[in-house]
Amino acid sequence: MNDKQILLIDDEETIQEVVQVGIEIEAGWQVAIASSGSEGIDLAQIHQPDAILLDVMMPDMDGISTLSRLKANVKTASIPVIFLTAKTQSTGKDQLKSLGVVDIITKPFNSVTLASQIAKILGWKM
């Protein structure tokens, strides 16, 4: 069993289930789930995950605001963040990348290969 922990911050229950099951089955990593940006920030500070998957479009606090708060906090600033987004245009992706995320995974994604995609982005061995 791999000891990596991923924090998913996404308000959609379907995405939460698909990501959690896919990552746990494919890689054996633990997945913590937050349904809002503020909950995600709290969990990131407490659990210090190895990486964060962050939805861009959420009610209350969107992914960009959440990322900004994560990067401004000394406890969470160094945690790599990967945006999950339905935006497919390269100009939108370039703008998102300029905010400090390590990469962007476009929705819909393949849940069976999601962990492999994350490992490749972050240079992790599976």
C-alpha cells in the first residue's frame, strides 16, 4: 500500500466518488475529500496532503481564491496543486497555470488512469 495522500476539493459528489474510487483502486493512495474551498483549506492545514486536486468552479469560494489562500499560508504553500476544470481552451489553461498550479486535468477525465496521470505530473513512482 502506497502512503501518498491526496486531498480533493470539489463540490460535486459524483466527482468525489469517481476520484476517490479511481485513485484508491489504481494507486492505493488515501483520498481526503472537501466539498468547499474553506473546508479544503482547513483539511490541508491539518493533514498536510502530498498533493491537492482542486476544482476551479465551486460556489462560495472558487478554486482560484482557494489556491490563493493555500499559497499564502506557510503550512500549505508548498503542497502541489492540480486544477480540475471543464475549461478546454488553451488560453484559459495558460491563465490558470500562471496562478501557481503544477498542472491542469480537464474534466471529464478517465478515472481508471487518474492516479497514473497525477503520478506522471508530480514525478511519483507507482
